[in-house]
Amino acid sequence: MIDFLQHLFAFIFALGVLITFHEYGHFWVARRYDVKILRFSVGFGRPLWKRYFGKDKSELVVAALPLGGYVKMLDEREGTVLPHEVDRAFNRKPIGQRFMIVLAGPLFNFLFAILAYWIMYMIGLSGLKPIIGIVTPGSIAEEAGLKPGHEIIAIDSHKTATWTMVVDALINDVIEGGKVQFTVRDSQASEYALIIDLKDVSIDDLAEQGILERVGVQPVQIKAPAVIGSLNTGLAAEKAGFKTGDRIIAVDGKSISDWGEWVEFIQAHPEENLTVDIMRNEEHLVLLLRPDKKETDDGRIIGFIGAANKPPLTLFAKESYAVFPAFIKAIERTWTMSWVTLRMLGKIITGKASYKNLSGPISIAQYAGDSAENGIAAFLWFLGIVSVSLGVLNLLPIPLLDGGHLMYYLIEFVKGSPVSETVQMLGQQIGLALLLGLMILVFYNDIMRLIG
């Protein structure tokens, strides 16, 4: 239950931030062009919170359904406009100003992604070094010459300090197709290049398997010693008297050789009284421990004690940069993710990739919670990805989305007059049907992932 609430809070917080930033783009540019704002709403449906602000007494609303938002502007097509305010109506503004007001929402999504990635790169994104533990026999990795113990230090021209960076580079290469160059370092610190052919790896394979599994490599398994590295205040481990630096020897008479065995035993015995043998400063002690219980995302009840270890630092790396290099990296990453997202959508629309690659609110909530648990840098990484996705999605030429309105304005610019209301109404019906179909599809994908 605690995990569910944490994931839900992270999801609502993430969507709230991203939606607010998107709508603020529309709001900010509209105010620059002196369009009267009637309402700024984060969410749809029944208002949960409402305030009035500014000289126009605009409504600021937080609504019940946090899956979008809107900025309602003064518009003669949607209600009566007083004569002295006609010049402030959205529909009376020149086409260039209307175009920029609509475009500002997606642009602010890309600006937010740059900001999130910029801060992330300055903080530094930590992760496991990409050291290979297992190479699957007969896989394309084995055919290319990758071996256990190899550290992947670059893919093509992209440095790969962590497994996350390896996965990012591989996803882009799979979408592009063809051969890629892996630069690896062996146990003798010798570096050399290997060529891997990804022509037989499709995007659909990635929907069914992890990309590393499809390529045929698995990360090296950490055999960390069973030593307490940190404790959470008020939880079972601290209550039992554990201290940082304690080394676990045995629990209920069963020898413990590494942290993985310790975690496995604790998770299997929620709310049971356990006798734990430890070494503290060369002194043998016996502590009584009763793990708390919690429910996982898949409904299992496991034990937990609120303690963490310190894995060997030699297996970890951090990607971080100074202020200006971090800003350049943020721009590069935003551009790369935008292009990858657009290419992926294009392949799905043209039938060259499966709809199973699409994710919905349930998957996003899971990713939000998992990234939040891994620290601020990981959460910013997640926010950047979702913000880019929202920006790209909103630019698609689908009625009801920003891209649909921009399409109408381009037609208006070419033909010299607005698109007729009949065409716009038909477009709205088509757009609504497409969006409802998309929502049903992504919810179906999410549910199938949960039960599959």
C-alpha cells in the first residue's frame, strides 16, 4: 500500500508539473499579446481548488482529473464579448500571434526538458558501470566478440559510463538500424572496437524483451558484502539495535554470505521474530529483529527493515558536467529524445512497429515511482523523457491537440481565410475519436504488461 501511494504521489506530482509548465507556455505568450485569460486549469472536471488572480480576475483552478489542462481565453466563438474587450479576444488576434500562442505549449515542454536534463547533468546521474556478466550463447553479442568482463565504454561516438547510457544509445541505434561500433575495455585495460549488427533487432523485440536481453548481454551481478551502510529512522533495523558498519553473519542459524542473501531472507519473513548474528568492530553480537511488512506492486507481501548496504564503489559511475557543458548536453539530449520519439511514432503509425511500444498512465505511474525512489537525478531524467513525449505528441496534426490548431492556422495562412466551422467541427469529432482510441489502446497495453 505504501509503494502504491508513493507511486501515485510521484505520478500526480510529475503530471502536475509538466501540465502546468505546458499550459503556462500558452498563458505567458497570450498575456504578451494582451489576450484576456478567463481560466487557467490544471486538470479536467470538477474543480478541487479555485482562486482568482490579476487585474482580469482570471480563475486559477486545480481540477479532479490530472490528465491534462487548458487555458481558456476570451473568444467570440465561445461566448459574448463586451465591445470594449473585443480587441483582447483570441479570435481577433493576427494569425501569427494565434500561431505562437498555440505553439508555446509544446515549446515550453521542450524548454522544461532542457531545464530538467541540465540540472540532472549538473547533479550527476549515477549507475552501474556497463560491465558484462553473461553473454548469451548464439546471440549477436557473442557473434560480435563480446565476452564476460568486458566494460562497454562507448557505442559509436557516444561515451557510456553506465548501463542507462548503453540502453539509450542502443534504442536510438535500433530505430536507425544497421551496424554499430562497441568500444570495450577488457580485464587487462586493453581497449578495442567490436562491430554489432542490429539489422535483425526490431523495435517490436524491445516491447517483448529488454534491449540488453535481445542483444544477448546481462550486467555483472553485484556480490556486495552483507554490511549495513545506512539506516532509516524508526524502522525495524534501527529498533533492533543495528548500526552502520555491522556485518551480518547469520540469521536463524543460516549463514549469510552477501547482501542479496540477506535481503532475500528478510523479504521471505515479514513480521516474524528473527535472531541475527552480527560482527561489530570484531565483536560478535546477537540481535532480535522483527521485519515490517509491505505490499509490492504485484500484490506480494514482503518483509523490509529500512536498511541499505554500500555496494563496491568500483562498480559504479556517475555522469556529471560543469554548468555550461551540462547545458549543451541537455540540449543535445532533448533533441535526440525528440527525434527518437518522433521516429518511433512514425514507425507505429506506418505499421513498421507494434502498438505494444506505447505506454499509458499506469506505466508512467510505475516509472515515476521507481525513478523517484532512485533520487532527484533519476526523477529529473524521467521528467525530461515525459516532457519531450508530451511536446512531440501535442505537435501531431490531430484536431483537439495543439498540432491540429497549428495545421488549421497554416491552412488559413495559405488560403487567406479561416477554416470553416463545419470542417473544424468534423475535425474535432475525428480528433476525439482518435484520442479516445489511443487512450483505450495504451490502457490495454498497461493492463497486459501488469498481468503478463
